[in-house]
Amino acid sequence: MDFYPCFLSVVFVVRNQSESIEFILSEATAVIAPIVSDFELIVVDNASEDATITIMKRLTGEQGMANLQVYALTKEVDADSACWVGMESALGDFVAVIDPLADDIHFLPQMLDKSVKGADVVFANNREKPLQSVAYRAAYNLFHTLYNWCNGVHLAKEAPSYRILSKTVINYILQHPQPTLSYRHLPATGGFARASLEYSAAARTAPKKSLSDSIDRGMRLLVSTTRAPMRLVTGLSMFGALANLVYGVYVMIIALLKTDIAPGWVSLSLQQSGMFFLISLVLLVLGEYILNMVSLSNEGPRYHVGQEFTSARMTRLEKLNIEEVADKAGGSRSEQVS
């Protein structure tokens, strides 16, 4: 097994996983501890309603796990926002983001190997996808097609949520005015050296995802990361102006060439329906932009940490308290520094 002299932070987002969280963290420790110099496990509890918090308090106690940090949110937020809670608090040279229900922790060493060798961003895509409803899959495919057309990157294939980011990338995202939104796409579109890996592993479970919440998050991501919707507004406006100009020329030609012109009910109806259709599209796109701008200017933070726990034992701090001191005989010995 390869060993990497680095400090690795691993972020987990959990919700109502009291029955499995201790096993998940123990498994992660068993995989990570032998391969890195230091590590920390960061758990973001996304407003659990079961006994997850109680278990976390026990695990961070004197007899609990080492190198564990817990951030308990007061209300449920989307997965990207919850991930960022842990990432902005991470201290490691590299930060891994893992969905404990969908991602395979045993694949992490292969990802870390790519990071240590120079990749600022390493993505891992699981070929085995959890089953979702037909409506969700249709909306999912539509969003990623639109996003790929607007930004030139397919988020699901080229920027999956299972990833390792270097501290350089974290600092870059921190400079963005909306890191909880930009965290999802900036690692893939920011020009960093990146690697993409694939693996196959069955998910522990297939949690149902809310279609309405996913659509809302997708629209916010789309309108906040690309100029394409505004370009669509200007394009529709130009097309409407040209269409009205062409229609005006058409009316003039008909007036000059025809003498038996019937009442203009048909033409007027076509004009009204066509123009109202274009106006509706313009208003739709403008409405999405207005909603996004209002949310950016008026909304408070998207999350709030209600409770925070840290392990009573932190191995990196224990190592910092050890100092090599030369003795009188010319050898060396370790002393505890208070």
C-alpha cells in the first residue's frame, strides 16, 4: 500500500444516518489512516431528525474517535451548500468530498495518488447509478444537456460530486461571491489540472431526490454561472424586432398589391399570438434572472451551524507536541513540549 506524506481532509454530508454513521466513519479511518501522514474526518449533519447528533457527541468524546469534527446545521440545505460547510473549515492539503451512501471510500487511495502527482482536481464517477423516477431522470438529462450547451461541461460526467480538491482550488473558490453555488462547477471550469477516474460500486442505498428541489437548484446554478440565458433574452428581443419589421414590410406589400383585402382579423391574430409568445419567453428568462438577483441581494446565509463538536484526541496536535532534543552523549531523544 502506498503512503502519502500529506494532510487529508475528508468531508461527509449525512442526514438521519444514526444506524450507519459509526460504521461509515470507522471504515473511512481504516482506509485513510495507513496511507497519509495526518487526516481529519469532517461530518456535516444536514439537520438530522434522528439520533445522529447524539452519536456524534459520543464519537467526539474522550473514548471516541480521533480527528473527527462535526458541524450540525439547524435546517436542511442542498447537498452542495452542506458540502461547502465542511470544505471551508478543512485544514488539509487535499480535501475529499464523499457521499457515504453513494460513493466508495475504498476508491479514495487511487484518487489521492492522482492528487499527489499533480492534479489539483480529481473526479471519480461511479458507473452504477441509483434508480430514480422517470420524471427526475428526464429533468436531470435536460438540465445537464442545457448546462453542457451553455458552459461546455457535462457536470454529471465531467464534474461528479465525488472529488478531491487541492488547497489551491479551495482558496480560489473562496474568492467567489457565491462559493456554495460555484463549488459545483468551478473545479471543472477554472482551468485547473484535473483527472477523471471511473469505478463501479453498488450504492448502499438509493435515497429519493426531490424533483422540485433539484429543479430549483439547477436553475440557480444555470443562471448564476453562465451568460447564455441573458444572451437568449437579447436574441429573442432582436428576433422580435426583426419579425415586426418583416411583418410591417409584408403588410405594406399586401396593401400595395391587393385591392380585395379582407378585414385583418387573421393577420392581427397571428401577430398578437406570435408577439405574445415571444414576450412570454422573454419574461420567463428575465423572471429567472430577477429571482436569482433577489436571492443574492436579500437572502441571508444558506446555512447556519447550530452545534460544533471536535474530537478530544487530534493526532496532528499530538505530533506537534513532540520535539527532537539532542542529549549530551550526542544522541537524540523526544521530549514533550507543553
